[in-house]
Amino acid sequence: MKILVIGSGGREHAVCRSFQKSGRAVRLYCADGNAGIAALAECVPIKPDEIEKLAGFAESEAIDLTFVGGETALALGITDEFEKRGLKIVGVSGSAARLEASKAFAKDFMARHGIPTARYRTAFSTAEARAVLDSGFFGDERAPAVVKADGLAAGKGVVVAPDRAAAVRAIEELENLVGRAAAEKIVLEECLVGREVSLLAFCDGENFALMPPVRDHKRIGEGDTGPNTGGMGTISDRSLLTAEQIAQIAADIIEPTLAGARADGFPIRGILFLGLMLTVEGIKVLEYNVRFGDPETQVILIQLETDLVEICEAMLGQTLDRIEIEWRPGSAACVVLAAENYPNRPRTGDRIDGLEAAAALDHTEIFHAGTKRDAAGRFVTAGGRVLGVTAVGDDLPEALERAYRAVAEISWDGMQFRRDIGGSLSLES
Ligand code: AMP
Ligand code: GLY
């Protein structure tokens, strides 16, 4: 069976690893991969936004199954193009991808289908956005508000403003931050308070199967300080959500989301990723993503015991209700090792030492994100987030200890990471 994975990050390395562990004889391809993925898959130099080329490659190589890692290709309609050509692909349609690609679309969808989320207004210009704030929609000048660019902004399009003056500044700066297209519409939201957690589900349009809950650490600095990044680490631990909370999310959020999407004509067949806030008024949706997260996937898939090929086939065949998906009991943690100067323009080309020793440790997987090999065949840094050092354990402290033990083996000039991943895990709020 020939499988093509689309993307080049740690998420895609984890997906490739899961496919490699399949009971089927799998031949893996990845477009366009990285130096770690190259050990498992044949890397093909096609970028995720080159939809026609990817479809052409899948046709000419007779790929049996394609798995899409990130949102760019999904938003561009890769799934629709592959399906038009009769190619099997796991990932939502372009219409369903609007749940992630347009925050205004997602908020209207939630409002229409009664899905709990923060109160909001969509503005079509900077002036209109200011007028919404001045109208007192969020309360007086001291009230916080959240300013969001409508379009895809790689995590940079959200500003949590502590008061109205800061919100006005955020509105004015948004276009510089994310570009004109992404900031054409501005979503203003009430600021929610609570603990954040992410819950992902495999979906076949009708049925869904939950994955273990995850928490990410978005800020670059310890103690959640400094600018946001794509993610500096994640943990997965059953204590993040109680059984009651999971049942409530399934009934009040996931079921109405799947039913709403069907009613609106874009059934969700692929992965649904809920960013949630546990507030005193109940659990609310912060955002939808329609794909695996990075580095959420690393801690999720390291716990997956069922064959990922079987799950993909069930998503495509609408038979998710007929399979039992098994997860390793316990916890998992991923510590991201980033290059100097990340999340600004990272320095690249630094030689990475200690990878072999780290990879040899038990219960640990080193997922590559921004790596390549130099002329001498040695691993060097090639991006902002370089490696995702991931481990499982019987409980969270054990998983964290194993991940950090592996981190201690690895080094390069300018390597940075957070020492407090999983540290602020607490159940209050
Ligand atoms: P998003 O990309 O929409 O998930 O937003 C990124 C981050 O901004 C979230 O993970 C939250 O930490 C924060 N955020 C987004 N929306 C809100 C909100 N309404 N209230 C408080 N924080 C928010
Ligand atoms: N780690 C956040 C994301 O993948 O969206």
C-alpha cells in the first residue's frame, strides 16, 4: 500500500511514524518532508500548496491513500481535487476547512447551531471595529477584548487585549501583523477566563472518535511569557478533562458541530480539533481547527495503539462507529527544541549533536520538524522549531522526566526550549 503524507513538520513525522507501524506493508512518501521523515519515507519536493502537482504525483505513482497534515492545503481544496480525480484522501473538504480558515465563518456557524462560544461581533473595517468597542459591546474602557484577524495567520492573528485602548492598538496593528488579506475582516470577542484544553476527534461525517485530551504551551518563555509561537510543547494527560466534561463536550459541542456541518452541506470527514476554554459558565469553543495540531499530534499519536491505516479507512468508509480505537494508558509529553531567535527569523545551519543517544532511549521518540542534512550527512537546523522530543509514561511526571532526559542529550548552538512544559498543569479554574 502506498501512502502519501503532505507536510514537513513534527506533526507529519509523527503521522509517518504511525503509518510505518501499521500492520500492512506500507510504502511511504512525504511531500515535502524533512531529514527525520527521510528515514521513513521517500521525500518528494512538492509544497503543500501545489495542489495540482500533488494530485498529479498521486495519480502517476498510484498512491492508495493521502493524508493531509496542515491547513493550507485543506483550505485550498486539496481534498476536493483529489476526490474529483478518484483519489483517496484523508482531510476535510475546502468548504469544511472554512471552519478554520475564516474565524468569522466559524463564529457565525457556532451562533447558527447553538454551539457555546464567546460573544462576538465581526467588523469589516478598522473604523467599524473601533465603533464596536466604543458601543460598549464588551463593557467599559477597562473591559478586556480579544481581537482576531479573520483569515489564516499561523497563530499570529489573535491579540488578547487587557482593555479598550489596547484593543484599539491591536486593531490598528493587525494588518501589519498578518497582512491585508487575513485582516480584511476582524472578529472581536469577549475575553473568556479559564483553563484551556484541546480535544481532537477523528470524524467520518456522521460518527466521531475522541483522542486523549491535550494541552499546549504557546508562549516562547517559561511561565507563559513572551510572544506566541507555533507551540513550545504539549502534554496529554487524562486528568485534563473529567469523564463528565468529555461527555458534555461530545453532546454540546461535537455532535452539534457535525450535525450543523452536515445541515450546511459540508460534512466533516477528517480531523476536528477543538480549542476549548473551561469557564465558570461552562465549556466554550475558542477555535476550530480541521486537522491535527503541531505539536499536539506528537503526544497523541505516540499513545495510539490502533493501526492508523485502519482509522483512515474507517473515516473514508464512514465506519468509525464499527472500530474500537485503543490508546496506551498513561500520559505523554513533548518538549520542542527551537533554534536561536525563534519565533522571529531563526538562525539555521547549526549542527545538531546527541540525536542518536536521545533516540536510543526507551519510551521516547524524537520527531523532526526543521532539520536537514549538511554536505557531510550530519543533521543541522533548518527551521524555527527543530525537534519535538516526545515520551510516554505511566503518569505525567514520568513522561516529562523521560522527555527531559532525552532533551539533555541533544544540543546545538543557540538551542532553546522551555523547562516548564506540563509544569502549570492544575485543575483549578
Ligand atoms: P485562537 O487561534 O482563536 O485559538 O486563539 C489563540 C489563543 O488566544 C487561544 O489559545 C487563547 O489562549 C486566546 N484566546 C482566543 N480567544 C479567546 C477568548 N475569547 N478569550 C480569551 N482568550 C482567547
Ligand atoms: N499547536 C497549535 C496548532 O497546531 O494549531
